[in-house]
Amino acid sequence: MHNNDSNSGRAQDNIRIVVLISGGGSNLQAIIDNCQSGVIECQSGFIKSQTGFIENQPGIIESQSETVGTQSSHNVTRVSASIELVISNRPGVYGLERSKQAGIDSLCIDHKQYPSREDFDAALITAIKSTKPDLVVLSGFMRILTPEFVNNFHGRLLNIHPSLLPKYPGLHTHQRAIEAGDSEAGVTVHFVTAELDGGPAIIQARVPVLKNDDADALAARVLEQEHKIYPTAISWFAEGRLSLTNGKAMLDNEILPPQGFDYQG
Ligand code: GAR
């Protein structure tokens, strides 16, 4: 269906982002904070060197306009990113308040007002497309999407999921990790495909599961990492370094490993 190159992977002057939420929006806040002044910033970007990935300095995201040899020899251009619209499927959530405080357009499309999943997704598609987005970011958006929705934004639709995918797709990820006796848990950012939480992974961060952890304690530890890796993945996309090509997540023209880039924050 979608075997060829996606629209992503190309640096543009400004990347227009739509963010979909269902709740408190702490990941939205991390993205807002990293898009301030219209220039996406990242706590820890990565530059690819001949010997592998090396950590970039904190600061404004700069994209490489030529193949990178060493850190000192690459050309850089700034890429700006703007959140054009935030959409919640639930009324009254704090994420909508965060958008308002940041001066970002927001709206609620309440899924309960639609007779079917298809009707709700059609309304969502129309609202998103009106902003002509380059990237659609699911940020704690707790809805299963129709294939129609996913196909509309193929290659420019990202999700964050609080587990080390492919482990624990779906709900209650932290409780399931604890009950399984896992020694580590984490979070994955991935491209969205029709398979629930099953699209190609882009980046993962790991945290230890501690002896007395309950689901809330573990969730809080994972969330700290979420706030780092989502802006990182978005900055890669904005720089034109990240794409979904022939069904594979690619960074700097190389296929990422099945579990994505291993983030060491
Ligand atoms: C985050 O932990 C995110 O990973 C999770 O919902 C939370 C939203 O928090 N997403 C999923 O479970 C999607 N399957 P936030 O509203 O504070 O960003």
C-alpha cells in the first residue's frame, strides 16, 4: 500500500505540527517548550559521525545540509517548527489549558459526539488537514485509529508509547512490566501504522524497575524520559534526518535497529 518513500526526510524552512492529546499533556508541554520562538530545541541532539552517533551540544536544532564527516566539518542550517493546532478528543483536559497558555490554537473534537469511529476519524482528518501539517504527533492520544486515518498521514504520524515495544502494546504497560518481574521498563517513539503500537520504532529510553515500584512510581520515572525522547525524535524529523522509507524507520539514510535508537539521556 505504502511501499515508497514518504514525504518525510526532507528539511524544510518550517515544519508545521499538529498535536493530538487526550489528557494532561505533559508531553505536549515538553514539545511546546522545545518549539519556543518557532525554533525547535532539543536537550540532547545527535550528530552522526563516521564512527557512529555522537552527542550534540544542547541548544537550537541545526540540520546538516551535507553528509556529515566529522562534527567540526558539517554545514548547518536552522529548522523552525511550529505547533499549528492541538486537538483533544476529550473536553476539559489540562492539555487544552496548556495550549491556551502557550497561545496555540486548540479545539476539542469529542469522540462521544460521533456515531462511529469512522465518522470521528473523518472529522479529525478534516481538522488536521486544514492546517496543512508536515507532521502529526500523537501525544497521549488514547484512541485506536482507523486505517483511513493512518493512511492519510503515512510517514508523518508519530506516537509515543510507555513501554519497550514490542513489549506491552495497549494499556496498563507499567503494571504489566512490574507483574512480569522485568528489571527494566521504558518508552518508545514510533511511526504509526495500521497495527496498534506496532509501527517501526524510532527511539527508546530505558529506566530500571526498582524493588518497591508501583505502577505510578514507574510511570513517573518513564515520563521523565518521554519528555526527552519525543522532542528529540521530532527534531530529527524537522531536520529532515528521519523518514519512513519502504516500511523502515531511517535516520540519516540508515535503517534504525528494530527497537529504534537507544537513547542514553
Ligand atoms: C504518556 O505516558 C504517554 O506515553 C501515554 O499516555 C501518557 C500521556 O501523558 N500514551 C499512551 O499510553 C498511548 N498508548 P501526557 O498527557 O502527560 O503527555
